[in-house]
Amino acid sequence: MAVFTEVSLEAARPLFEELQLGTLLELKGIQGGIENTNYFATTDRGEYVLTLFERLTHAQLPFYLYLMQHLALRGIPVPRPAANAEGEVLFTLCGKPAAVANRLSGKSQLQPQPPHCAAVGTTLARMHLAGQDYEREQPNLRGLPWWNATAPEVYPHMDDSQRELLQSELAYQNHIAASAAYQALPRGPVHADLFRDNVMFEGETLTGCFDFYFAGVDTWLFDLGVCINDWCIDLATGVLDPVRTQALLDAYQAVRPLEAAERELLPAMLRAAALRFWVSRLWDFYLPREASMLVPHDPTHFERVLRERIARPLTLHTPQHA
């Protein structure tokens, strides 16, 4: 959520008028993230978020925007894109694809406790089930084919130990992906980026999940792995906190119990989730784009997480309700 494209009030006002959201009074650039340009937008009717998409195209974006609308209509706490009189939610602003959604209440919980992790587990499972009848299709664009294609671009920036780890983990994940057990895993639309800074809380109550622009059809287990690798770890070491991990898993399974194959493959998907973000952060760190408020993430964080998931695979305990 950096600012790649500068937008003036004058340029943005017609869009807010078309959406019947009131007169635009203020735009404030949002710092953090590395994919899109985001502004907090204040009108005389409320608070919104304006997003200009820097990488995703007009052809790709309907999947994400209508998924958010689909989930919102089914009671999942996500931003709902604003539509014009014709029902359109995707527009063009300053030459870029653009959308406006309601601003969620609450704030990010960057030091989550077990109740926060349980709330994430519950919401993630509800989100997965609510997306089952979503009809649009799009693969996870940051899935295995992207890891395979991107790794050669970052190898020159890595030392021998890092390069060996990346090559061996890619070989392992390609092997897993070819297995019958993996192919049979339940799948559907996933968020694929549900980190601490993409969820809002008021106290221990989860008030919203946002930033769906890495979503795609993938295994639900991969999505669960992404969440565990962020919500349930010690950030300094990547070590899993057993109490937070169990809280998230038990809450998820209270809504959607894991199948036997999912329980067996969760350690592999935790590694896959760590690999995905290590590769993308290497790419963003060493091959950055210009942005007026761009702060690239440290890629070594997910290198540590990956090494930790390999060294100490998660052992699942049987949930109490099972």
C-alpha cells in the first residue's frame, strides 16, 4: 500500500460523485505494502479507501473485486467495493485501474494473543466456506509457477547457503504439488495474504479483513499456512507459539474440520507459505519499483521462518471437538 501514483482531489472527485459517495474532502496516502497505491478518502458522507492498481490489469481485477462483494454479501467482514448505477465496481483513474471501498473500523493487532488468533481462524474458515459458490476463476498468481519463474531472477543476489535452500525447497514443493494427496486437497478462493496488518480488531473482536489483491483459487490449507506463519510465530525467530497455533487451528476446525490428508500435508503447506513470501520479498527487495512511500520488507524474515518449518515440522493435536 505504497504511493506509486499521485492523485489529486480534483482528479478523484468525479469518481466519488459517480459512486454517489459524496463530495471528496481529503485524500491521505497510505504507507506500507508494495503492490498498489492506496489513499484514505474522506467525503462529506463517510470514510473510504481509494485503490489504484499498479500491477493487476482491468482483465484480472474483477475476480478480486467481485470476490470481496460476494463475501461481504454473505456476512464476512470485508470491504465491499462501491458500485455505480450500472453495478460496475472497476474504474480508471490517472490512467490506472481503480476502485473505492468502505473503510473498516478498528485497528491492526500487531501483537496478537490467543483470542485474536482464534478470531482469525474462525473468520478464515467462514471465508473459505462462503467462497465455495463463487463462480469466477483465477489461479493464485503467486503460486508455484511464479516461485519457479522468479527464483532464477533472485539467485544472483543470494549467498550459496540461501541459494541451496531455495533450490531444494522448490524441488520439494514441486514434488508435493505433483502428488495425488495434494491434488485432492479441498480448494477454492483464498485470501493468500491474511497477515496481522490486513486484519482489523476492536479489542478482541475481529472487525474486518482486507487487501484481497493476492487472492486466487488455491488449497485452503495453503491459506491456513499463511495465517499460522504470521499470527502464531515469534517474529524475531520464526518459532511457532504452541498456544496461539492451537487457538487458531481449533477455531478454524470448529467451523471446518481438516480432512486427514490436510492434517498430513499441513507441515508441507507451512513450508510452502514461507517459501512464497521469502521469494516475493527477495524479488521486491532486490528488484524494487519506484514509489514515493515504499518500504520493502526484509526478506531474511521468511528465510528464518522456512528454515524453522523445515527443522521443526508442526505436529497436529486432535481438536477437542473431534
